[in-house]
Amino acid sequence: MEDFGKKESFIELRARGLSFDKIARRLKVCKQTLIDWGRDLEEEIANLKAVELEALYEKYFLLKESRIKTFGELLGRINKELETRNLSDIPTDKLLDIMAKYQALVKEDYTEPRFQTSGEIDEAKEDKRALQRLTETTSHRKLKAA
């Protein structure tokens, strides 16, 4: 039963990209055993890597969304300020330069929205559930066999 816990830890550590040497020291398991486990648990490691990568993509998207919102708000404030000013406080070229920089930042982070039909959304959800069931089934089978 101790091997089960160590194998779970091994899968997590390999999915995070740790080397066999580092994992061997951490789990106190010989490197060759870990190499053998790596071959046997290759799919579980790949699936966990995919899940972690998906989480990073999601995090990046949220960061990107937040940046777009922040830049858009700043651009709006600059535009509002430009409308009220006679531009005597700040040289016009400097204020226009600032505005251009923020416009470029917003344009750089712009992503064309992609709308899906309800059928496409349902299909994506079903695909995700099927992958999850397959991953869980495969993981349990291999760990029980080990």
C-alpha cells in the first residue's frame, strides 16, 4: 500500500516536470524503479500534465482578461481627460503618445470572441466528462495492477 502513495506522488512530481533524480531523493525510491513506473504510468502523467496546463491556460486567460479591462479603463480615462483639456498642462505629443501606447496594449491583448451554439457547448461538456471518466478508469486500473 505504501507503493500506491508513492506512485501517486511520483505521478504528480513527474507531471510537474521534476527529474527522476530529484524524485528518487524525495520519495527514497531507486531511480530505476521510477523509470519503470514512468513507463507504466505514462498516460496518467500525461493526463495530469494536461490538466495542469489547462489550469495555467485558464489562469493566463483570466490575467489577460484583467489586463484588457485595466488598459481599457485607463484608455477611457485618458480619452476623457483629453476631451476636457486644452492640452496646456501636458504637451500634446506626449499625451497623444500615451494614448497611442495604451491603444496598442489593448489591441495586443484583443481576442476575437468565439461564440458557440448550445450543441457545441453540450458536445464540449460531454467530451470533457468522457475524458475525465477515461482518465479515472485508466488511472485506477493501472494503480490496482501495480
